Amino acid sequence: MFDLAYSLEFRADVPVMDTTGLTNRFDFDLDCTESDLKNHDWDSVNLALGKLGLELVSTNMPLEMLVVEKVK
């Protein structure tokens, strides 16, 4: 699921966190287009994910990140 979350994040250019707890490998086709992700058409994306028993949920959870700064 980490790879799916990373792929969704990369294509949609929004942070995506995998909170499924799933660790096995899966083979599936996601039935949505890259333009659905780029245009943030979450209804189409969730329709495709729903067939897999998954969904994207919008939230305001804190996000830990590293920041690279120029040395003074």
C-alpha cells in the first residue's frame, strides 16, 4: 500500500498517508485516469479505490517533514 500511496501523492501533488495497516503485496489495476488525479477529481478516484475496498479521506492531520535551509 505504501507504493500506491506514493504513486497517488506523486501524480496528484498532494500528501497521501497510508493508514490501512496493510503490508502484503497486491496486484490490481486502478480504474481512474492520471488526469483524474492531476485535476483532483476525488469522486472518480474514490470510485476506483472503492472497488478495492479503499478510499481517500480528506483530513487536516499534522504532517511531519524535514526542511532544508541554506547555512548562514
